[in-house]
Amino acid sequence: MIDEAPPLSASPSVTTALKHAPLGIAIFDSQMRYLAASRQYLTDQHLPADLPLIGRRHYEVFPEIPQKWRDLHARVIAEGVELHHEGDPYVDRDGRTEWIRWSMAPWRTDSGVIGGLVLYTEVVTATVQARLKLEAAEARYRAVFDQAAMGVARLTPTGEILEANDSFCALLHRDRDALLGVSLQSLAHPDYLEPMLASSAALLAGEVETCAAERRFLVEGGDVWIHLTASMVRAEDQPAYILAIISDISLRKQAETAQADHQSQLRLLINELNHRVKNTLATVQSMAAQTLRNEPDPVIAFEKFEARLMGLSRVHDILTRESWHGAELHEVVERALRPFDEAGTRFSITGPPVRLQPGGALTMALILHELATNALKYGALSNPEGHVDLTWTYDPATRGLVGVWTETGGPPVSEPTRKGFGSRLIERSLRGELKGAAVMDYRPEGLICTLGARLPETLDDKSALSPA
């Protein structure tokens, strides 16, 4: 066992200088005995300023010093290396945790032998705690920023994107690399560029601190509706950056548009129903007056009037099912003629698909009912061998509809001396609703009635004719 050498002592001038040094400084010999120490060193260690240290071992004064620091002291003295740390936690004898910035270096005798070490210490607890709080705050900010369900971005005061979270990139359908450095205004739909520029100018000028609006942004393959909230963050009363938060409101906008379309369609439907009800009442009134005026027998008059009402009712069933948006001509024909052909053998019906407006469907049903009634009384349907062919053609370009009613197999036909109510109803209905005319050709072998009409222009026709 090697005996410990007696402690050396620092010169009076060194001791005096150390006492007044603004840092914690302690000088030790090779056995870690104090040679000198600054007052700040004692203050930092929560020791009395006049505590005698010279000649005492460091580990006797501070028995709580952990082994890791003892090993570091030994290494400096044995190897002559310099060591340091910017912030090391140290638990003192009272259980307080202090953060210490320290450095230690060997000192040498005149002969070059390591005589001990010099320890520099500084309590940096406040600095370290402030840094840790800042790092924690930054970590919380980053966690909120990166993991927020809404799109969050930080912009320059003039709108260029500095950073953006994943949700922001996903909502605008762009990679982060494609967004950074790009002006947010440049991504706006042209219809919304001007109001976005106005809002940005107001933020930059300090007229408002926050603005919120619904905007459309261009994305690949179309556009997306975004609710945008932008707030200017200022530092020392100067614009620092803009915090932008976005959320996708496309589904809500689609629902609002659908609701508006539905309300508009409902208003049109109500107006159309009002118009049709008035027209239908006028038609019923006219049918009643003409039927009663031309048929003296009240029983027969009632039967005729009832049959005509039933013809109207059958077409009303179609229109009600279609929400009064119209009806297919082929179905209107079948519904109108079904009561006159229980076996399904008296009529041949051919023609392309044609969509009739509600008024046109009612008019066509009345016309077909009158033609079938006349055929049943006087024409092809008045005997078992009679037959009726109904064909039509349609020209989409002119919206011209031409139907031909041809009777065969009935009794010989001659032109009537006067027009009955049925003929006048056919002609008047075609002129009023379908802007057309009827031509009756009373041939001996059977009646041929040619019905010409021009269907009204529909929204589908307009869409088809408009440029894409």
C-alpha cells in the first residue's frame, strides 16, 4: 500500500484570486485534497463561504458524490486528459437535483508530473430546466402539429408554405415536397383567388388577426371545398408567420347543392302540379259540357264521361309514379288502349323510345282514348276482325313526333258530315299542348289518323346541345 503524500498548498496570490472568481473553481492534489476553492464554488454547493476546505479530501466533504464522478477524477489524474459536460444532474446531500456544467483538467508540477486537477463548475439548473420545458413544449407542438386530424400549416406572412402536416398534404392531394415554398393562394380555384388575396392583405396589414372562409382549391382531377382559418402570429408587433388550419367540407357542400337542387325541383314540381291541376280541371269541365250537350241519354252520357275520366286517371297513375317528371310514350299508349283490348290482340304498337312531358302525356292519353272510342263505335274495333296499327317516329334534332293510327278490318268508312266532340278534342289538344295538328283520312277500308307534334325542349336536350 502506497502512503499518501502530504497535501500541497496553493500560493497566497492564487488563493486570493480564486476566492473572488465568478465561477466555481476548486484545485485538488493527486489525492483529491483541496488546495484552493472559490467562494462561488462554496455558494454553488450550498456551503458556508468561510468553510475550511484546504487539506480535506473532496469525498470527505461530499460523501454523496456518485462513483461515476470519482472515476472521472481518477482518469484525469492518471491519464492527464481534459473532460467536460454541459449539463450533468447532481443530487446533493439534501436531495436537491442540480444541473451542473463542469470541466476538469490536470495541473502539472515544474517537472511535468501531474500534481492533481482543476475543477470548474457552474450551476445551470435554471437554464437546463428552461431548455427542457422548451423541448417538451416543442415536442407537444410537434405531436399536435403532425398528428392533428385537420390540416395544419405554417406560412410566411405573404402566404408561402413553410411546413405542413400529413393531413394538410392529404387534403390538398399533394406531396409535402410539392407544397413547401409554394404560395397557398396559387393553389386556389380561380374563382376564389381574388378573395384569398384580399384576406391575405388584410392579415398582413394587421386589419384582422384571424380570418375564416370556405374556399375551393384545385387538386388533381378536379377541385375540393376547404374551410380555411388563417391567423397571423406576430413577434415584437411584426408579422412572423401565418398559422393555417384547413378541413374538407366537400361532402357538406355536395349535400347543400343537392338540397338546393331538391328545393328548386320541388318548387318547379309544385308549380307544374298547380298548372296541370288547372288544365286537368278545365279539360274535365270541357269534357263534361260537350258530353252532356251531345248525348241526350243521361246513362250513355255518364258512361262516356266516366270512360274519358278513367283514361285521364290511368295516365295520372304513370305521372304520379314518375313524380310528375314525365312518362314514356309506349307506356302511355299501353295504359290508354288497355281497356279496349282485353285479349291483347287488337293493337299493334311500334315506335322508338320517346319521353313525354306531363302535359304531353295527358294530352296523348286523351287523344288515344278518343280514337279508340270512335274505333269501338264505328271503326275497326266494332267487329271481331278489326285491327289497329299505331306507329310513330321521332326526330331528336327537331323534336318532331309523328304518329299514324291505321284501322283495318272494320266496316266501310265514310267521312262524317260534321265533326263530333272527339274530333274537336283531338285537334284542340294537339294544337294547345303539343303544338301540332291531326289529319283524318276516312278511307273506305279504314280510318288513318296522322298526328303531328313538336315536343317541348327539355333540360336534357339543352345539356346535350351545349359545348362540353
